[in-house]
Amino acid sequence: MAHVAGRARAAAVAGALVATLAGGCSKKEPAPETATSAEPSARPAPASELHEPTFDLTMKSAGAITGGQPSVVEIAVLAKGGYHVNDKYPYKFKPSVTQGLTYATPTFSTEATKLEEKRATMTVTFTPDGKGERTIAGLFAFSLCSADQCLIEKRDLALHVSAD
């Protein structure tokens, strides 16, 4: 009997964890197998632009890039259809270690993100060590909700830039 109660308690804790990871969205949570639409082993190659049924995701330069000077790229996710930005989710970009680049911080989070109803825009600050080609790359984590479910998404992004 205590064994059954222990299982019920473990299931309740797991359910609370899923709700917390979904960012507290007040919408109905999806089944665990649909909570994340891109499993790590199934992720496509990094790109600077992705278009999927529930969102468009872009990474682009936000101005001139000069060697030795702080520069900025913006990561923007635009919710499509009945989806909206989950403003309770901890948005995150973890840059890859790249020779010739220094990032302002090892991880960019919600504090670097402007959240709107259908759009989230994150500012990523970096400094190239000199002139030449560089690749800004990393893993971006975000969440979108509809009336029925909240999705937790992770996508590898990469943008080739040229520093003057």
C-alpha cells in the first residue's frame, strides 16, 4: 500500500515539474511526448533562419561588426497561428565556444529578451578578436503556447558574419 502511495506521489512531483518547465503557462500542458518537438538526436543542422508550422525563428546581425568592438546579433521567434510567446518561460541562448569570438556572458537569458504577444527578441552581444569571418552559434531554448498546449522548443542556430 505504501509502495502505491509512493508511486502516486512521484507521479504528482513529475507532473509539477512538467508544469514548471512549461513556464507556468495557464494553458493545458501537452502530453510528455509532445512537449518538445525537436529531440536532441533529431535536431537539424544549425541555421540562421527556420520556418516551422508554429513559428518562424531568425538570427541576424543588428548592425556593423567591427573587430575588437562589441557587436550584436538578434534572435527573434515569431509565433504563428494560434500560438503566442510564453512569457513565463526562461528563454535562453547558450553560445558555442568559437575561436576568435568572446561573448558578453556565457549564457543569455530572459533578461536579454524583449517579450511581446507573438514575438520574442533576444540580444546577443559578442566581440570578434579582429577582422574576418566568424560564426555565431549556439542552442536557443524558447516556449510557445496555444489554447490547448505549451511547447518547449530548442533549436541550434548559426550565423556567419564578417568583421571589418
